[in-house]
Amino acid sequence: MRTHTCGQLRAEQISQTVKLCGWVDSARDHGGAVFLDLRDRYGKTQVVASPEGGDSLVQAASRLRSEDVIRVVGRVEQRPPGTVNTKLPTGEIEVRIQELEVLNKSKTAPFTPGQADLPNEDLRLKYRYLDLRRPQMQKTLLLRSRMLEIIRAYFAERQFVDVETPFLGRSTPEGARDYLVASRVFPGRFYALPQSPQLYKQILMVAGYDRYVQIARCFRDEDLRADRQPEFTQLDLEMSFVDAEDVIGMIDGLIARLAKAVLDIDLALPLPRMTYDEAMARFGHDAPDLRFGMELVDCTDLARVCEFRVFRQATDTGGYVRGINAQGAASQFSRKRLDELTEYVKQDFGARGLAWFRVESEGKLWSPIAKNFPDSWLAELAERMQASPGDLLLFVADRWDVTCKALAGLRKRLGSELKCYDPAQLHCSWVVEFPMFERDQEDERWVAMHHPFTAPRPQDLPLLETEPARARAQAYDLVINGSEAGGGTIRIHDHHLQQRVFDLLGIPPELAEERFGFLLDALQYGAPPHGGIALGIDRCVMLFSGRDSIRECIAFPKTQRAMDLMTEAPGEVDGRQLDELGLRVLPMI
RNA sequence: GGGGCCGUAGCUCAAUUGGUUAGAGUACUGGACUGUCGAUCCAGUGGUUGCGGGUUCGAGUCCCGUCGGCCUCGCCA
């Protein structure tokens, strides 16, 4: 039907007769001549209907509207002097229409790809096919496609085996909420869609496929966020006879290749590392944004010797007083905005409050609470915070975890609002040596921080039963611009150690046997040492393309309530389907 | 489950302290125009202000509820 695409024609094709197909992007009707911008995913080309082609041609062209699909046959011509469009790669030429065929007339669209203002997101999602016509969306999906191409090539070159694992598996006791699929053959029994192919890839290691890779779809029935969708794509891989360094090195190479190919950025390897403890101390977060400073400063020792009731109450009960210095920000934060920040740390992180000081000329600290402190103490605080005139100091006095969350939240918010970094910059690093376990506040038990198959550091083995809180895992997270882009661990390959960890997590042997019996069995049949990692592909595309929502990087994403506005999934089903599955829907109260 | 923002013409938005007939741009329809490229010019159509209730002489505006979208805490091994 066509000889060229709409982004292809240049001066070299002048005087050739060509056939183009595409969507009418815009039409400019001058009565005598009609100019049309014809669009496809490759670009735009101006095609012209003029009286030389006949009155009926001009009439037909004047009836065309945005998003009509047409085919034209015509001659490529040099544009007259002064009418070259330098904004278009094809702007030097135009196609003089000889034949015009309307392949499909479009209804007037609720919005068009060319319009200046982006419509609301719900409308974009309902008419996703229109939204996906926008060059911006096409650019992002093409970038995603290219990244996947590079990833597949990278691992193919390194003898990785691509193995597909089941979608229909069984529910796991820990982790995220599962999406369930009812079994027809076994009424009352359910498959679970995979949260990740974790167990299968470990089994593949036991089976001797010592380098496994898969671009795997994963499902988690949890609440959504700007960077979280209920179904998402992971680059999942696993390797045998490796340690953490081997896996990290493998991913270093991949990230560097992607950065070079996609953004033309040369990343220095190896990517920087930081331990979990250091990340929490310096940034209050296990995925710190290292594009800017504003590090957390511990002032607990100073607080302990002051008389200010709020600080003393925190330190006397084993809490901490930590702060950040928003350099030069004092004048930008009115009383009202500081109240907003206070409300933010209270509401979002459960902090009891926010103490703040403005650094005045001569370096004196001013604050409504300053009268609670002697000048010498304030001077010491200013020095600790490396305060300069014009700075804004913010402090949270609370439990360790609250100071972490609140200050990390403030740091992220202020870093963005104060433009502390170049949004186009790409900063990749690793956070390593995560704790093996964390305390479940409600149930008063230990839960695996990563997952229950994570191997502790060999030197921490004795701590498992004595001081589980201090045991560190052979775990590593890839952090890009303050986002967790992926994470992995070296796995337990010893059956006895796996049992010990299950015991510690309070998973009874019978339950472990029921849920993971096949893995525990497999570990006894010659399981090699192994480990791996999974990267969130959607998130990586988001970070590499500089978008701020994962939905912009997924062709057909779901809303915050996990609905697909185009297909209106989830939908109701026929009573007969429920009968076959032995299911009955209860009325919701 | 909690907190916040938003919902006005097909679309993007405006509408003074609660005050006359809810406006603009764009799209759409009709007309003019042979060099535009966000074409231009003229005219026109288009509204249950998401929905329901309340307060008021009077509600797009205030209050309550509800539906939908977004951000976020919890949650996400």
C-alpha cells in the first residue's frame, strides 16, 4: 500500500512518485489548496491537494479531519522557496497528491495526538489507542523496546538460558497478597499468579542451568503508587557458583551498556556501593538519592545535654534527634510553608513534630523554640550542622525509624522543590548488606527483610539464634536516582540452613514442608551455591526516560484502583462460570 | 483503612466575598481564501457545573454523602 513511511522522504526523493499511508494530523484548507500533515509512527510529511489534481481531489481533501486514515499517491516535490519547514525532518519536501483514498474516516476524537494540552489521565486511559498515538508515548514505548533488545542481547552473549516459568503456581505464605485463579478441576482450590519466579529459578539452578534469565511478568495484589502496578515486568536472573560480587558485576555491565546506548552516558564501573547501615545513617533510606547531599546529621548527643523538653523526651526514651540542612532555603520557607512541612512529617511518617531554625547573618540561629537553648548550645548545633547564613535547619526528635522516614521524606521533598539536582542526571549505585530480618511490630516476630531464601553472610551465621537483628544478608539493591530499581540475594543452598531460617521466622516445619517442600527436597539433591537478582523493567524505563510515572512506560496500565479504564476490567462474570469453579459471590457489607 | 488535591462545553481552563442570562481558547458545523505548517478571517452549534442531599432570598462557589482520577502513609517477603 505504501512505498515510504511518513518520516522517510528527503530531497533525494524529489520527482519520485510515492505512496504514503497514515493519519491526518492536521489539515489547513486554503480553498484552492489543502495542506495535510500526514502522520505515522515514523514522522510527519506534508501532502498537498491543489487544483492541478482536479477539483474533486481538492473537495475530497477539504473534507478530511484529524485522525482520518488515508492513502495518497503523489510526486515528491521541492517546497517553494520560503516555505521549507525546518521543524520537520521532512520539511524540505512535500508530496503533491495525485490520488487520495480515504481508508477509514475517524469520528471526532475526544482528543488528538497533536493537541497542546494533555487531557486528564482517565480520558487518556479510556482512549489509550489515541493516547498511544502521541509521539511522546511512542518514544517511550520504543525506548522500552530498545532496552529489552539490549538486555536480551547482553545475556544471550553471556550464555544465559531464557526459561519461561509458570503463571499458574501456588500461593506463598509470606510476601505480598496473591492474585488468585480458581481451579475448575479442583473446586475450592486456587492457583496464585507469581509475585516473582523466585522458587522456579532456584530449582533451575539445582537442575544445572547455571545462568538463567527471563523477562517475567509478576503480579502483586497490593495498593498502587506512581511507581507500582499490580502487574509489572521484571528482568529476572539467577546464576550458580557465584557470590554477590559476581551478580553485581554482571548487572554493572548491563546498566553501563544501557546508559551508553540509551542516554549516551558513560558510567564509571564498578558502580558505587554503600552498606544498608550507612545508607540509613546518612540518608534515612535504603534507596538514597545520591544526586545531592543534604545528608542527615545526628545531634542526639547535643540533645541529651539540653533542657528543651521535646528533645530531652526523645533522648531520655532511647530516641534520636537528627536533622538536615537545607542550604540557602531559609528565605524560601515562610511560616506557612514550614507548618506544611510539619504537617507532612506528622501525617505521613507519624513524627511528633518538626523543629526548625533559620540561620541569620552572623550565623545566629533563629526559631520560635530558640529561647529554650543557651547561645553556646545553639552555636554548637550550628557548627554540627555546618550552618551558614541563609540556611534552614530541620530536626526530628523521635524513634530511630521515625527520624529515618521523616527526614528521608523531607530530604526527598526539599531536594526536588529546591532543585538540588539535575533531573536528567542518572545516578546508579548499590546498597548492600541488608539485615536478614526485621521485627514485625504487630505480631512480635521476625520476618525476612528480603525473602526467606536469602543467605546470611557466613560470618553472621552464629548470630542467627543469638542476635538475629544483627545478622546481615548477602543482599544487594540497585538504586537509581533514589528509586529501588532492583534487588537480589545469594540464596541458601543448604537444606539445614534453610530449616534454621524457617525456624527463626516461625514457619513450622509442616508448613514449610507443605509450601516449599519441593524446594527443601531439591536442596538435598545437589544444589549448587547460587544467587541472582530481579530488576523492575517498568521502573528502569521510567528512570531512563525521565518520566515520573510507571504508567507512562506501560502500554496498558491500570488506575490506582487497579482498573483498566479501556476494557473496564475487572468485570463481572456469568453465573455459569462461577458454578463451574464452585464459587459464590457474597454480598459486600 | 488514613491524609491530601482534583472533577465546569467534545478537550484544556476561567468565573471577584455566595449574587443578573456560567465565559475564553481549541475542537466541531457552515462560509471566505492557492503556500500554509498552532494557517487566517466571518458566523454558528455546544452546559443536569460528576451524581445525590442540605444550608441560603439566592450555590459552580459553603456543608454532608457518594462516584471517578491523581499524590501519599499503611501495605508492597
